[in-house]
Amino acid sequence: MLTGALIGCGYFAENHLHAWAEVADAAIVALCDTDAERLAATAAKFGIARTYPTVAALLAAETLDFVDIATGPRTHRALVEEVAAHGGIAILCQKPIAKTMDDARAMVAAAAEAGVPFAIHENFRWQAPIRAVKAAMDEGAIGTPFFGRCSFRSAFDVYARQPYLATDARFIVEDLGIHILDIARFLFGEVESLAATVRRVNPKIRGEDVATVLMQHAGGLTSIVDCSYATALPDELFPQTLVEVDGSEGTLRLAADYRLTIHRRDGGTEVREAPPPPLAWADGPAHLIQASVLAFQRDAAAALAAGRLPETHGADNLKTFALVQAVYRSAEGPMTRLEP
Ligand code: NAD
Ligand code: 89V
């Protein structure tokens, strides 16, 4: 049994705690938050008696196999460095890994120097429908893929539960696009070059709420990642990512409500349903995300127990974070202009 502590008892941490309660080989025995009220409320709700106002107090008092950091990204570097310096404790940390590439690299280096496993809680690639797309591609169902699209378009009010999303200078690429870019890496492989545009449509927020990215992957596949929180559709699909893949032998479409259609050039068409597994603590449309939190944590616990790194270990996640940085850089520059 792995013994862990959760650092940060805010909005999303509840999903971590519900999920840890379902992971057979791991237990959260202590909580830490600098906000005394949140700490007490979370401790009472989840029946976790040992609570600490600082990470220093937590590390001084507890013997842990891992910590699970669910604070905001501005705090990640200091927390990861403090736990790494303590030694002997594996570190799981929420996305985005940090606010800057320098901080992200320093965190990966700190964990490597301390010799402790470090992974980012990147859960979207663990969604059941995304795993179903990957399985179909790996089966060779559509031959060699040459085009892909991962699309997230919504007008869901994410600001109600996460008010910082409306006030941060950077929004959709750093917070949500990071998941979709990670899905594109997971499905289509590493990216060699990209071009992007971003814009703000909602005048009430500070950062960008629309992003469109064109990417060239090693091996030749071209993909598009498009994200929007300004897209009002007749059917609100939050938080579903729709996926299209065209291959030499057929096509694959992950459409609304987890319906995956695989069509082969030879004429056969197969439909696979890939909904998230049921959860007693599911909360409306967030169910898809919540189930992927459980899937990530199950795999992370199994990896730590087996002495292997979780799939989205720090060095891997640097590649996804580099895409985020590249999107912002590209969006600042000019696109190729047509001759008048
Ligand atoms: P939040 O602001 O609601 O909660 C953060 C908590 O961390 C607060 O309770 C705060 O008091 C605590 N905290 C801050 N600094 C601390 C420190 N030094 N030590 C201990 N506690 C500290 O934020 P949130 O909405 O829960 O988001 C947390 C993280 O989860 C973010 O990185 C966000 O991007 C991520 N997130 C991920 C998903 C997903 O699907 N993967 C979804 C939502 C949020
Ligand atoms: O998953 C996330 O990181 C969330 C949301 C889906 C709202 O963008 O912040």
C-alpha cells in the first residue's frame, strides 16, 4: 500500500480524493493547504484527520511514499523543489506543470537530482474515448494515418468554478489546450513544427479563449488542434474532445457522446461506443474528466508500485508544455501573407 498526502484542497482536489478512495493500492493519509477553512472542510468531508498548514510541517510529521500536488501552477515549482529536497518521496503534480519553461525544466531537474519519480497529472489522454481512438489506431484499423484533428469547442461556463481562468493573462492554451495538445502527441507522435493563432472573443475575460493550431508531426502526419470556450452550439458537448483521423486504409471519427466510427476503404464500417465508466461521485458533464482522473491515478499508483515512471512523467510532459509555449510564440508572429 502506497501512503500519500494531498497538497492543495481547492476545487479540483475533491476529484483527486474521490479517485484515490477507489485506488486499491494507495491511500491519502494527510492533507495540506495554506487556507485553514478549506483544509478543515476537506478533512471533514473525506474523513482524513491529519492536516497541515505548510508542506514543511507535512514533511516533518509524515512518512510518505508520494505527494499529490493539486495547487495552482504558480506554486508548483517551489512545492516540487521542497518535496524533492526532502528526498525519498515520489511527486505527482497537476497541470500545467508551471507558468514558464524555465520553472518546468528546473522541476524536472530537481526530481532527477533527488532521484525521485515525478509525473504530471495529465488526465485527458486517460479519457475512455481517447484510449479507444488510440487502440483503434494501434490495431491498424485505418492503415497509416496522415491527417488528424482534435477539437474542443464549447461555451460552458468554466469561470464559475475556476474564477482564475477569467483573470489570468493566458487562458485557453495554457489551461485547456495543454490537454488537447497532449492528446495530439499521444495519438499522432512528437511535433516538429507548428503555426497557431489565438484570440479573445469573450470581452469579460482577460486571456485568449480561442486557439487554432496546425502541426507537423515526425513521420509526416499533419494535425489540427482547435479549442474554443466561445462556441455556443445547439448541443453543448463540454468537456468532450472530438477526434478525426484519416489513414491510408480508412477513417476514424470520434463524434459526440463517445461514438467512435471506424470506416475502412474496403467498405466495412464499425461503430464502437466508448463512454467513461460509471462513477458513484460523478458530477454532471465533468464525469468524463473525473473518470480520467481515476484512470490516471490508478496507472500512476501501479507505476510507482512497479518502479516504472507514469506515462506523463516530467520529461515527457515538458514536450507537451513546449507545445504550449510554441503556440503562444507562433501566435505573436505574422502568418505568411499572400501576394497582393
Ligand atoms: P484552487 O485555487 O481552487 O485550489 C488551489 C488550492 O491550493 C487552494 O485551496 C489553495 O489554498 C491551495 N494552495 C495554494 N498554495 C499552496 C501551498 N503553497 N501549499 C498548500 N496549499 C496551497 O485551484 P483548482 O481549480 O483546484 O486548480 C488546481 C490545479 O488543478 C491547477 O493547476 C489547475 O490547472 C488544475 N486543474 C486540472 C484539471 C484537470 O482536468 N486536470 C481541472 C481543473 C483544474
Ligand atoms: O481540465 C481543466 O484543466 C479545466 C477545464 C476543463 C475547465 O479547462 O480547467
